[in-house]
Amino acid sequence: MIRINLLLTDRRGQAGPDLRQLAAAVGSLAVILVVMLVVAVRMMSMVSDLRAEERHQQEILRKQKDQLAEIDRFKAEEAEYEQKIAIIDQLKDKQQGPVHVLDEVSKSLPDKLWLTRLEQKGNTITVEGNSLTIGDIVAFVDRLKHSEYFSQDVELRQSSQKMIADQDVYQFTVVGTVVTGKSAEKKADS
């Protein structure tokens, strides 16, 4: 009968250096695997931490983008409100302008002078009327020149004498520039 010895032993039957080398190799392999496992766990932990930090930074970025969008919206609203306020101020100036112009023309009228037409196009005003004396026309023009709502360029453009109901009447046309808003305030202060 043939005997086969499967144990690692030397020829004398004692465990030899081969078993010790195998044990050292297995132990080294186990240490390497443990070190690799520890490194892998540590790396996975770092990756997890970095992903959490990335999510946190993305959340901060999203919030900042939302804030920037909110700021842009506020700026757009502010510009819109400023534009509306400017339009309202212009409307107020234009609304009060004709009232003041009519009031000033009314105050400047001498007793023997009456108007037949008053027209304003832009800042240019044209006044037509009749007077019993030429002196009343000159007084009217002079009063308009000294008004805070008219510039100094008020002038008598045309005058003529006509007979109306057996009375000599002077027809006239006066043209001038209306001073509006802040310009009127400056003229009033001077």
C-alpha cells in the first residue's frame, strides 16, 4: 500500500519551514487586506463627506441665485416705480400749467380788453382779442412779460384797427412762451 503524506513536513516528519512561510504569507495577506479595508472605508467616508459638502454648497448656491433673482426683481420694480412717479410728476405739471396760465391771463386783462381766442400748442401760447385802446394792449403784454408763468419773449405779433358797432376797436394777436414746472419756480424766486 502506498501512503501519501499531505501534510507539509520535512523528510523527518516534522513541520518545516514551508508551514511557517505559508503562515507568514497568510498573515501578511491578512494585514494587507485589513489595511486596504481600512483605507477603503476611510475613502468612502471622505467621499460621503465631500458629497454632503457638495450638496450643502449647491443649496447655498441655489439660495444665492434665488436672492439675486429677488434683487433683480426689486430693481426692476424700483425702475418701474420711478418711471411711474416721473410720469405722475409730469402729469401734475401739465395739469396745473393750463390752470395757472388761464388764471394769469385773466389777472393780466385790463378793463377795456377782451379775448376772442386763446390757444396753447406745446409751450407756445397765442392770444387773440380786442381792445378799445392801444394802451390796454401794451399793458396786457407788459403784465404777461412780468408773470412767472410766461417768459420774457411775449410779443405783440399783430394789431389792427376795425370798426365794430360804431366803435373803433383794436384787434391784436399776442404770442409768447409758457414757463412750466421748475422753470416757473426759478422765475418766481428771482
